[in-house]
Amino acid sequence: MARKPVSKRKIFHKYRLVFFNDKTFEEVWHLRVNAFTLLSVAGTLCLLLIFGSMALVMFTPMRELVPGYFSEKTKRQLMETVMRLDSVENEIVLRDKYLYALQNTLLGKDSVTTDTLAMQTVGHEQPDLNLSEQEAQLRREVEEAEKFNFALSNAPRPEGSISNVHFFIPVKGIISAKFDPARKHLGIDLVTQPDAVVVATLEGTVILAEWTLSTGYVMHIQHPDNLVSAYKHNANLLRKAGDKVKAGEAIAIVGNSGEITTGPHLHFELWYNGHAVNPEEYILF
């Protein structure tokens, strides 16, 4: 019968670990083990130590001490910083577009190059705003449907030079929030179907057509007699800054864009001589 190698046999030899009383030499405690058992216990302890350390780093705040990991607070701060930078950049673009378009409007010039100028200022490429065949067809249908849809009201209106102006209803819907300057709500909210078409309330020139962090896709139109209309939280804009629009012409699609919104609706504002006025006093919704 072949004999096992001495090295392998020694692994399974049992050894006794004995503790004696130093004075009486009385055996207090002993443990019988072999090399294989010691190796197994040591290996198990090493694995437990490794997995315990990994769990401690992955599922406790200690992971923040490891290079490459960020705390939730740091991540939020980074996100807020990025959003603020993006918002500042957009505000600069909006300011340049607004001032350039307003200057050309006051001087009676064509301001169709506003987008190009503003895009070049911040180093962006000019987007392709050409309407598709479907969008053009939709615009024609809306214009035809709203051709004689004036928002006339028999209710008495306040005195003023715009009391007899015939406004188009920007979108058909239900008023969910009324004009309330006390809480800085300088317009009305019209709840309607998603993707409903928004039309210009009067003829004029688009002086602002851009996206903002709080109100999403926004459009401002300068009208005669120092009138300005604003359309906010749109899903898409069909016209750009500098475009001339007619009363009742499709200009945007109702959406839910921006941070301060709770559902698909149009926030509509009407400004006269630099002051916000209640649209319900001039338009029958």
C-alpha cells in the first residue's frame, strides 16, 4: 500500500493547545486542532473581513472617504451649480435677443437675425427652425378654423385705449388660476388638452422665444399700442424671435415645461404700458 507524502499527512495531524496554572501546573484548558482546521478558520475569517470591509464602505457614509465617491449633499450642490450656470447662460441669450429685437422693433427694422446674433454671442449653433410639412398644414388648419373667432364680450370693460381691442383667445380651456398680483401671479392659467395649439392674441412681432428654467418654453409678442402678450410652459415653439405674426396665427404647442408647473396648461399674461393687466377684463375665455 502506497504511503501518503509526509507533508500531506502532517496537515491532518492533531495538536493540543494546553493552558496550565503557572504555580500548580494544573491543566486549565486545552484545545485539539490540526493544521487543516487552522487554515480553514483563518481563510474564513479573511473572507469575512474582506466582505465586511466592502459592505462598510458601500453602505455607510464611510464611502465618502474613498477617492471618487461624492456625498449626496455634494452631488446636489454640483447639480444646482450646473443648473445655475445653464440658467445664467440662457438669461444672457434672452437678454441679447430681447434688446436686439426690441431695438429693431422700435426703429421699424426687420429683426430676423436676432437668433443668429444671440447664438453667435454664446457660441451655439443656430437650430433648424424650418417647419415640417405636417406643422405647416397644422398651422393652416388652425388659422382657417380661428379666422373669425374673435373673443368679444358683452360684459362692461374698464376704461382705457385698449377697451375696444378685439383679442383672439390664445387657447380654449378652463381657467385654473386667476390673475392675482398679490401673490405675484401676473396672468391666468388655462388648462386644456395636451398638444393643443396656442395662437397669437393680436398681430405683432415676436421679441422673445426661448426656454427658461422656471417657465419652460416662453414666447413674448410685442403688439401695437404698447401691448405685450406672454405665453409660458409651452411644449414647443413654432415661431422665433423677430418673426411677424398675425392675430390668430399658431405660435406654440401647449405643454408642461419648466419647474413651476403641475400639468399641461398655458400661462397667459397681458401687459399694457409696462404694467400687467387682467386678461379676463379684455378677453372672454
